[in-house]
Amino acid sequence: MTDPELAKLRWRCRRGMRELDMLLLDYLDRHYGDADATEQGAFQKLLTVPDPEILALLTGRAEADDEALRDVIERLLNRGKPA
């Protein structure tokens, strides 16, 4: 991944809600580079979802139809735990 591509993703992780920003940026820094293409695509798809929907997914009030997206949500929620 090139620096401009990473910078663009980093910008898209900035949502205006500190907690959400921290979760998304942490995933980008710690997991995105090691993720396979499916997981990277799911994370990029997550970044297109409006903030209230992301929060609903993270709090369990909604569930993603896409299995890869559910996997990314799970990694976000378990960010401090070993894989």
C-alpha cells in the first residue's frame, strides 16, 4: 500500500467521534496491513457506512449481512485481545 492510499484511509477513519476514530485508526495501524484482501475490502466498505450504523454494528443493535464485515467488526471489538 502506498503512502497516499494509507493517508486516504487514515482520513476516512476520522469520523468526528473520538471513540470511533480511535477504534478505526487502531485497526488500520495494527491489523489492516496484515489482513487479506477480503478483510481489507470489508474494512473499506465499513468506512462507507454512516456513523450511526457503525455504532449500531459495534453495539450489537444491528448485524451486518456481509460475513467479512462481521469479521472486521469482531476484530474491532476485540482489538486488545490476541488473535
